[in-house]
Amino acid sequence: MKSKIFILTLLVSLAALSSCANRSKGSSGESSDKATAQTTTVKQSTHMDSTLAFNPADLPEEPIFEIHTTEGTITVLLYADTPKHRDNFVKLASQRFYDSVLFHRVIYNFMIQTGDPNTKDSSKEALFGEGGPGYTIPAEFVPAHTHKKGALAAARMGDTVNPRKESSGSQFYIVHNPETCSHLDGEYTVFGETLDGFEVIDRIAALRTNSMDRPLKDARIISITPVI
């Protein structure tokens, strides 16, 4: 049976709201040691690989990125005290991993989710929500980092198959409504926050969706670039 990543079920107005997080196929069996080994230290090298979009070594301890989407640009800051998630995001963005991925799961008044490489290929629609880089990331819970509006948090598999609450290697969500996401504090790693572009979050969250919470109109990440 396919493994699926999901965020805890949210009840809104006595109706069960489906889970917000991803269903990353094949990621649950990876060890935290492997995840750690595959993350990248921001300041690891002064030499830039010519295949990268930017040099991770040029970034500060708390880098700022512009997430360019088909609906506008969201400017985000990554936290220094969640270094494994920060470094992994930096690594993937520098490798253009996120270019052209869809916001494949959108729940108005809750969150918008992206980061699945399967969504670059429309022929893989049945697998949307199950993709990733093939590893997980150890949880980094910081009490000060809550699910406020615009918070960036890592999706993950549920507690039954993921008792350590390890994060997906690539899928993340952005909070639309902090009130309906507040119960996720301490359960899902929050590793950044939105500085600008809240109206873009609103615009994506308002897209009409089907029964699987997939927007009927494609909303994609075009690219993710650092503000240096």
C-alpha cells in the first residue's frame, strides 16, 4: 500500500476537514541520519557549482527568498534555529528542484501546499502529493515558531507510521489562517515566515478546488531565488 503523508485532521464547523499535508511516497522508511547527511550547510563552500541557480555559501544565517509563482511573489525568511530545514530548502532551491511544481493541495482558511516534484508532469496526476527527494528530515520544533499567517512548515507522514514526526524532504505548506492551524504547533516543523506577499497566499488559497483539494486552475512555483 502506498504510504501517504498527511497533516492531522482538522474539524471546522463540526465537519471534518481533510488533512493538509503531503503523502510522500517512499519517504517514511528513511532514517534521520540519512536525512541529515543529505542536507546542505549554507556556509559550506566558497566555490559555486556552475549548475546551481545561486551559491548557497553567499547566503546569511537567516536567508530571505522570493517564491515566484504564477499568482505573484511571496517573500519569505528562513529561521537560523531550524538549520536542517533551512539548509535543505536552500539546497533544493539552488538545484532548481522547486521550479514548476504545483500548489497541489489547497484548503481555504487553512493552508496552501507545494513541493511535490511529481506535479511537474501532468501524466503523474494520480501520484500528486506522493513525491519528494527520497529522504526525510528530523523534526526541529521551536516553541517560538508558531503557525501564524504566512508561516512555512514542513509536511510529513502521520504519527502512526512516523512517530518521530520527521518532515518530508521537499513538501511544505504556507499557513493561510493561524486560528485553524494553531493545533499543529509542536507537531509540524515551522522553519520560516512570510515577510511580503500575503495577498498572494490569499489568492492561491481562494482558488476553486476539486474533491482532492487540487486547484482547478494550476498555480505553480516558477522559481525560488534568494534576496542577497
